[in-house]
Amino acid sequence: MGKNQHVTRNSDGTWNVKGEGNSKATSIHSTQKEAQQRAKDIAINQKSEVIIHGVDGKIRAKDSYGNDPHPPKG
């Protein structure tokens, strides 16, 4: 399983995609939607999660694209 991908906002209003534990952003985007799509592509490739942070920095959503620790029951 690869690194989880975090989508976070910069002080200039752009959005980062950053691998968990990395000091530098993997990519920078003008919109959160663009950053989320890039993070999703990376997470699918690495079988990891996307963690989306809101403008306030708090986690607002998570999406799993790999080994889901809490799969749906059914």
C-alpha cells in the first residue's frame, strides 16, 4: 500500500496534493476539485486513501482506493 494523499489549501488559495509524510507537495492546483482528481489518480495507482482537508485545515472527507480497513457490510 502506498502513501495516503492529502489535499490541503495553501495561504495563496491554491490547493496541494501531498503524500503523507512528505515535506513537499506532489502537485499544486488552482481548484480543490483539480487537486482531488489528481490525488484520486495517485491513490488508485498506489492503492491508498485520499484525505480531503477543508479551508480550515480540518479533515472533511476520506476516500479509500485500496485495502479498505472498514469495508461496507452487505
